[in-house]
Amino acid sequence: MSQTNSNSKDINNDSNDSSNFITILISSFSTIFLAELGDKTQLATLMLSAQSGKPFLVFISASLALILTSLLGVLIGRWIANNLPRDRFTFVAGIIMLSFGIYLVVQGTLESLITQRTN
């Protein structure tokens, strides 16, 4: 009986692993795909393709560049996950994002005031 129970645990783990794999795959793909649409990299690729007249070579080069930058992000993310406590990392990341937000609001406000004064 323990043999049957062990087999059902293995089947559940395999099913859970494949479901987890698909979830991570879809989530990663959709997030990156949507984030990359219409960004400066895509516009640069468009311009390079039009300028060079060799779209396949530009596609291969741009794909390799995206793969390598993604690999770098994954490796750094893995290092952070292994070496920094999650609570501390979350706090520091929040402070950095909040700082960027405040900086952008202040910068936009100052530019708006300067534009209003010159008009």
C-alpha cells in the first residue's frame, strides 16, 4: 500500500511541477513581451533593419542581445535571492522605487514651472 501512496505522491509532484513551469513560462513571456512593445530597443531595431537592409542579421543580433541581457538579469536575481534576506531586499527595492518616483515628480514639476515662466 505504501507503494501505491508513493506513486500517487510522485504523480502529484510531477503534475504540480508542470503546472508551475507553465505558469512561470506564461507569466515571464507575457510580462517581457508587453514591456518590450514599442520601447526604444524595438525602435532602434526597426531603424537598424531599415538602414542596413539586412533584417535577418539585425534580428539575430537583437535576439542575442536580449537573451544575454535577460541571462544577466536572471543570474543577478538568483544571486540576490541566495545572498540577501527577502525582507531586506523588498524594503530596499521599495525605497529605491519610491526615490525614483519622488525624483520624477519633482523633475516634472520643476520643468512645468520653468515652462510656465518662459511662456
